[in-house]
Amino acid sequence: MNDYVNAAEAPAFDTARIVRKARRKRATAIAGVAAALIVAGGGTALATINSGSEASKPAAGTTADDTTLLYKFSDGGTLPIELGGMDQESARAQFLKMRVKAEYAKAATGTCKPGSVIGVSPHSPQTVSSGDTVKVTLCAG
């Protein structure tokens, strides 16, 4: 019996190969999940870009710069905010987020929706920071 026990060879395990295979499976799974998230996120970004309504576009006769507010953050970064075509309540909500005061005036032009933003002052390329006052021109109809 001892001859049989001592004669059998122990199985050889290639532990390095097993570890590589496990790492490869893990890396493939992570890459697959990352790709799925990128595709889902990219689709969402494209959907939001293409779903812009006509109301959010500048009114005829105005340029994007006339209705674009350039907000300056405390760290020096800037963010352009397009207000053209927004109604007064939507613009007011934007100003509350930025902590900017607004003064409203109406101007008569025949080609815009009444109550929509047709101009802001100061507008891009001048910047506006928290606490500043912005003059907003609304369409009278």
C-alpha cells in the first residue's frame, strides 16, 4: 500500500495561469460595464441636446450674444447661459440659482412671443457674478 501512495504524482496546478484568467475575466467584465455606461450616458446627452424646444431659441431679430449671459464663478471659471426665448418665470429661476438680481423692462417687437426674453445687459462677452444686477428686456408683443 505504501508503494501505491508514494507512487502517485501530485496534481500540478498552474496558479499563475489561474490568476491571469481570473484577472482577464474581471477586466473584461469591468470594460463591458464601462462601455454600457458610456453608451447609455452618450445617448442621454444626445437626447437632451436634440430635445430643445423652439421656445428656448433666441427670438428673430436678436443674436445669441444679445441674450447670452456669461456667468463668472468665484474660482474664475465662466458659464454661458442662453436666456433668449425663455419666459419671465424661467429666467427668474435661472437668476435665483445664480444669485443675480434682475430688472425687467418690455420692448415692442413684432416677431417674438409676448413675455419672452429678447435681450440682457450686460451680455456676453461681459461677465456677471453673484450679487450683480442684470437688465432683462422682455417682448411686449
